[in-house]
Amino acid sequence: MDAFYASVEQRDEPALRGKPVAVGGSPQGRGVVAAASYEARKFGIRSAMPAAHALRLCPDIIFIRPRFDVYKNVSLEIREIFHEYTHLVEPLSLDEAYLDVTENKPGNPSATLIAREIKQKIKTKTGLTASAGVSFNKFLAKIASDLRKPDGLALIPPDKALDFIARLPIGKFHGIGKATEAKMHRLGIQNGGDLRSWSKWDLNKNFGKVGAFYYNIARAIDDRPVRTERIPKSIGKEKTFENDVDSVEWLSGFITLLSKKVADRLRKEGAQARTVTLKLRYDNFESITRSFTPGHPLSEAEEIAELAIRLLEETDAGERKVRLTGVTVSGFLRDDGSSEEGQQMTLPLV
């Protein structure tokens, strides 16, 4: 979806249309931006940006309190449209999903025509625009979905994939963040063609186990299936405080509450975690994380809280004021110890 939260707000409140809107944050500069309208993005405002920074970039920005219940209901409407075409739908968030339409319910042989139909149905049903990417694996479909936003549709067919990747700037690769991009630039890797010239051994040496992923995507190889039931990569809860906190005791109590919410979500997922991560943001907006992997699966709130509070001792909390605290668990196993495997099917694209 295009600027999903902000677009919903502009749809429901005509006075906001054409104006720079930020969902999340506050006019006092507290909190962070959860989503920005395209008008706000022209000023350089992006999601996860501190509200105070957004205000400096655009003093006229309009902050809107998030209405997640509304966004969730709209997301369910959109998901119903997806299921008119395939049961192989893998939601990534409220506003994004992968669909495998190799075998689809209407029997349409063209993935591109299906994408166009879905976009039109979303527009008709919700009044919102979506952008779609069509290709033969997840990596390329994700890249394609960002090419012509907003209200875009882009196709990367098999015979064009390698040339497309060769020209693609490394910073546009999904899964390569700013820090990795900077490191690749230092190593002379500017685009996909440069990346493809590196051996798997050299990539592993410089980037660790993720080097194999970089080796494959440079060659348009991505065998991840579309999973209808997936454990998220992490489960976390965090909170930005109205007033900065310097009491370690109070933070410990709050971490206990967050840990209970995380454990409840783990239970719903039927999963156990290997790693606990504590996140803090100090009053100068510096963010830090501390992680611990105990060597056995975690699922109980008490143990998650105990480990997170122990990690709190490794921070400057108490000496420095804290404006945000979060607890995240990752490295999942299902309660039955199972893992998910599958193969990507080939599909006609045009």
C-alpha cells in the first residue's frame, strides 16, 4: 500500500488531502513518525524519524494520532481481495504481502493482469492506491513493487532479471541496509554487477553467513516460498514515554510489563525464542540495543523479563535519561520443534 496509514487518514479527513501529514509523533516533538504522506516525504520526512526532526524539516507538518484499529480493518478488507485470487498469501505487515499466483483461483495465466485487477479492486473497495511488483521470486517482486510508487505496477521477467540486477544500485537491494551499503561501497561494490563478481567465499569472509544470500540475489536466485503461516523474525513491544525516565527501578517494572506482552504474543504464535534484546533510546535520541542468547528456548514472561532487566544493567540507564524502552525476542522455534520448508514454483508472468 502507498503511504498506508497516512493515506487512510487523508481518505477519511478530506481537509488533510494535499497536506504534509505524519501519523505518530506529536506537535511537541515527542515520539516518532510511524508513516508520512507523500507531501511530507517531499521534505525528507520518513517513518521511524523522531517527531522533533520532522518538525525541523517541515514546521507545517500535521501530526495525527494513529488509529490502528482502523488500519487493521482496512488491511483485512484488502486481504479478502487477495484471497479471491490465491490462498498462498503471506502478510508481512498491515500494508504489505507476498502472493503466489502460480496456480490461482480465476485461472488467469498472467500474473501481471492479476496484479492490475487486484490494484483496481483495492481502489474501488477502499479508495486507496497500491503498488505491485511482479516477478518469479520474492526478492525481485519486492524490488519491483518499489519501482513506480505511488500507484505503480512493475514487472521483472526472467529474461531481464540479471541485466536489471547488474544495473541496480546496491542501496536499492532489499535486505541491504545503510551500514552494509557503506561497507560495500568501501569494498568497491556499487551495484549488482559488482556484487556478482565476488565469490561466495569472499562474501562470507566479509559479511558472514549472510554472504550466501548476497551471492544468490546477485544472480536472481531466491528460493523462499510464500508461506501462509509464518513465524515473524522477531516479536517486540516498545514505548516512547511522555517524560524522560531516570529511575532504573521504574524501568525494570516497565520492562516486566513489556515482557508479559511479548510472552503472550509468543504463546499465540505457538513459538519459543532463542534471543532476548533490550532497546533503549536516551534523551538525546541515541538508540542502543543489548542482546543475550541463553542457550535454551524462551517462552515464559518471567524469564524474558529477568534477562531483559539483566541487560538493562549493561546500559547507562539511571545515569542518563531514557525516552524509549523496548523488549524483543527472536530466533524462533515452534513449540513442536518443527521448521517450515518449501520450494518456489515457476509461474507465467505476462
